[in-house]
Amino acid sequence: MRAPGVASAVCIAARHPKWEGRPLFLVVKELGGTLTTAGLPAFLDSQIAK
């Protein structure tokens, strides 16, 4: 899957007090890209089953 405006990304497990682990996404924006903090979740919501 390729998200618009993302140069690279990784998902790692992060500790959480209630759950064993939660996903943590680290994202690098493309140089000159227009990626926003609202745009990426909106894109992922349209691509990933819930």
C-alpha cells in the first residue's frame, strides 16, 4: 500500500497500560509533499478493514 505524500513508514508495537501493545506508526513525509495529520488517517480508513 502506498499513501500519498509518504516517503517511508514503519509500524511498531508500543507498550500500553491497558492493552499489551498498540501499533505506533512512524511516518516520513515526502519532500515537498502535502501530507497532513488529518489526511493520513482518512486515507488509511479508506484502505484498511475494521
